[in-house]
Amino acid sequence: MTLLATNQDLDPVALRRAFGSFPTGVVALAAEVDGHPVGLAASSFTSVSLDPPLVSISLAAGSRTWPALRGAPRFGVTVLADHHGAVCRQLSGPVAARFAGVPLTVDQAGAITLDEGLERFSCSLYREVEAGDHVMVLLRVHAVDSGAGHPLVFHRSGFGRLERSA
Ligand SMILES: Cc1cc2nc3c(=O)[nH]c(=O)nc-3n(C[C@H](O)[C@H](O)[C@H](O)COP(=O)(O)O)c2cc1C
């Protein structure tokens, strides 16, 4: 076993690669703003608390979408399914085309969820925490609806599927 070297110069490229070793799912965070769907794909979704029910998503401080989205009364968070690879790329691409052709539902409060998602949460903004070059967005969950299927897995910049060993 080799010891971790101390005083490393933590090069952002190497750090990004190391962080990418940790496999995650991907969610779509979205709401209707001025009559249009606004949102993005995020792999930083994490469950945080059961009481109160909280989840978090870390967004780049330079995100142009979050300032437009953060004033919405409710946000939809959809856990993407394994067939959502192309949709996920679309949701992180050019803003005007992010939701083109994507089957979605807008609830009465403006939360947008993807119809074929594994889990669909309706959330409101609970707290924002500055975290370096990101902002940790804590969301309070108000409702959840479960679908069927398998999750999209994001690992080392690519998509995969979950393979169960037992
Ligand atoms: C698989 C995947 C995961 C992503 N996860 C995040 C994330 O957790 N946080 C984030 O700020 N952006 C994430 N992005 C990038 C956003 O989807 C989006 O491209 C980015 O926020 C730039 O768009 P914006 O300026 O409209 O916010 C991810 C993109 C992909 C393809």
C-alpha cells in the first residue's frame, strides 16, 4: 500500500477525472418560467434528509439556467432512466432545444417532470449554500411518484446501466 502524497498540487483536470470515478445517477431539474420549460441535467443529485424531506443538487456558480430557475415556486426533479442518454445530453445542451420532443408534465405549480422518469419529485427551494465554484441547492420534497425501469448511470463522462450482482 502506498501512502497518499501530501501537499499535492490538485490539478483541476486530474481532480475532475478522480471525481468522475464515482458513479452516479442523473436527474432533470426543471420548471416552467414565463410559460417555457427551463432546466438542466445534473449528476450531483443526492438524498439528504427524511425529516424534513430534502435532496441536494450542486450547480456550477456560472450556470445561466439556475438564476432563471431559482425563483420558481416548485421544481420538478426526475431520475432519468437507462434509455435517457440522448435526452440527458439534450438537457445539458443548447437552451432553446433542451425540451424539444421530450414527453413531460407540468403540474399546477409549474414543476416539470419527464413522463418516462424512474422517480418524479415536486420540490421547492429550501436553501442555497455557496460551495466553492458551485452552489449547493437544497430542495424540499413535497411529492413523489415512482415509475418502473432501470436508472441511467453516469461514470467517467459516459453513460452505462446498473448491473446487479445478486
Ligand atoms: C451527465 C451530466 C451531468 C451533469 N451534472 C451537472 C451538475 O451536477 N451540476 C451542474 O451544474 N451541471 C451539470 N451538468 C451540466 C448541465 O446540464 C448544463 O449543461 C450546464 O449547467 C450549463 O448550462 P446552463 O448554463 O444553462 O446552466 C451535467 C451535464 C451532464 C451531461
